[in-house]
Amino acid sequence: MTTTLQTVFAQFKENPVNWALAAVLAYVIRSYAQSSKPSVIPAKHPDVIVFKNYTPKTLLPFDGTGEDGRVLMGVNGSVYDVTRGRNFYGPGGPYANFAGHDASRGLAKNSFDMDMITDPSLPIDKLEDLAPDEWESLREWEQHFAAKYLLVGKLVENE
């Protein structure tokens, strides 16, 4: 048996492919042994978000450009935190003009133009002139936001 083992070892030494395979096997075993060690990830407590009333003026700073980077949007009287969708609603996104504003009219009309945004110093847009299909579009958008984003407040008139 010793001679057989010596013969196998001698053949192993002579073939460079065997050395390469042995090196790869050693690397895989070493990597696996190191990766099986549990890593400690410190727990981060999520920020507490309080449901509150927002006016068009108090909603303005939440356009994604502030220190905290939060993005809030008003949709049909509700305020949603859309920060996790900042690629869409944050600075440079296709819906960025809605950030920090009541986006109801623009969503209802499927228009992202700035003229769809009501001046925050004026009363909230009552949307009285919307057609039935525009109301349906607004309801669909509202369902989208309710399903995907956190409801953080209610949009109320300026004081």
C-alpha cells in the first residue's frame, strides 16, 4: 500500500495540472472556512416617523434636497414618504417636480409639467374641474402610493 501511495504522489508531482487543481482546491477550502464565520452587523434602529398634518408650505422642504434627503408628496389629501423611490421622485428624477408638493392634479392628468403644481401659498387645489377618467387616474395613482409607500400625514390648508 505504501508503494501505491508513493506512486500516486510521484505522478501527482509530475503533472502541473494537478498542482493547479490542488491550489484551486486549497483556495476554495480556505474561502469557505473564512466565510462560515458569523459576521456581526450592528443593528440600526429605524427612524421614527410621526403621522402629522402638512400644509403646502410645510411640505415644500421635503423635495429631496434637504439634509435628511426625505421626499414627501401629497396625493389627493394624503402625504406619502416616497424617499425610497427617490430615483423617480427625488432631484433629477422624472417626477421630481412633484416632490414637496401636492401632485394630485398632475397625476390625475398624467402630466408632469410645472403648471400642474399649485402655488403652495394658495389654497389646496379642489380638483373640481377633473373629468371622470382623470378622477379614475388619480384613484389608481393613490392606490399605487398606498400600496408602495408609507403614509406619513394628511395635507391640510395653510394657516
